[in-house]
Amino acid sequence: MDELITADEVMRILKISRATLNRWVKAGKIQALKLGEGKKGAVRFRLKDIEAFVEENVKKD
């Protein structure tokens, strides 16, 4: 099973704000998983998706 991480962990890994994370999720740059229903449902991210995002978007010298 894929390792799931929280929004706070994603923000720390990518060094971004919650507003930026929300914008990227809404734009489809990063996929979020909704666990549960309604407003009490948790949002998680697949660690492998975040690692792939970093690989694709980090400038290499």
C-alpha cells in the first residue's frame, strides 16, 4: 500500500504555503485523496506522487 502523508508534511517537503498547496491541488498539479465524507473527511497525499512531482519540477543544473 502507498504511504499517505498529510498536507502539513507536503508543505514541509515542498517548502510551500497552504494557499499554494490548495492552488496546486485545484489546478491538478498535485493529486489529493479525500478520506471520509463531508467536512470532517481527511485529505491525504501519496508520498510517491509528491516525490514524482519534485523530480519533474526541480531544475537540474
